[in-house]
Amino acid sequence: MTSRQRFRIFLAGASKALFFNPFRRTAMEKAPSTFTAMVILAVFLCLGFANVYGQCALCVTAIDNQCSGTWEDCDASRTNCSSSSPFTVSCSGNYSLRAWMACPSNCLTCSACAWVVKESSVTVVGFVESGCPAEDCDSQINNVALYTDTSYRLYVCLRPCDEGSDCEDCETDCKAKAAVFGSVLTCEP
């Protein structure tokens, strides 16, 4: 190996040692750990979500534990149903409406019918049913349009399943539950 080749190898190694290693070493010593970086990111994300979602959060619930009417009444009548107090929203937009059955064993003998209704005109703006006949103990829709300048009420009704059946066919101790919500992790009565 010539002296010229040795000099080039020396320069290449020296340049790495002089210019790259000290900078890399300093950067690595001063850089936060992965865990610290994740915690910082989570805090910033939570603060951002709190500002966006905290203002528009909604959770209104109702429970009906007294069966009434017939299955045919589920989407047609709110007679003998339970309801929430009137409520408004702080942000106009689409909200979720959920209806579900809470029964000791078989939720398919009863049905939970839930409506969101405008207070002033009694216009239905959202309806969902769970239990029979869909054989789903928990149903939800996510497109209930609510506006800030309007007052609403949530209704929920416990109804028997199937045409021609009555409340004696609905399992005792069943409860119909409903919630209208947005920008919250959980919303249960």
C-alpha cells in the first residue's frame, strides 16, 4: 500500500471520527428516549382532542323498564315510553343514537325502540331499534343531525317482540336503554 493510499484511508477515517461521531454522540445523548417522546406526543394529542371534542361532547341517556304496547308500536308510538329531559347541543353535526337491551338472559324476547325528537315540532330526527326482529341486542346509527339552535328529547320504549305478542312474552327484568352521544368514550345510563 502506498503512502498516498494510507493518507486517503486516514482522512476518510478521521473525517468520520471528527465530523460524524461527535455530532451523532451529542445528538443521541440529548435526544429524548422513545418512551419520553411518546409521552410528549400523547400529551399534545390529548390537549388537541380535548379542545376539539370537549366542546362538542354530548351524552344523554334514558331507561325504560316497563314493557308496554305491541311490537308494531315500536316505530309508530311513544306512548308509555320513558324520556330524557330536553337537551341542546353545543355543536351542530351528526351524533350517534344507540338502543340496547339489558336482560338477565335472553334479550330477544323484547325490543328497545329509541327516538330523538325535536321538542317544538315533535319531529323525529333519529330512530333505532334493537332486539328482535334483527336479533341484535345492541343497535346504533351514527347520522342523527342535531343543530345548536334546537331543543331535543330522547325517548326509549321497552316493547314485546314479534307480531301479535304482548308484554307477557317479554322476559321479566329486561330494560330498554338508549343514548344519544357524540365525542365521548362511553355513554351509558
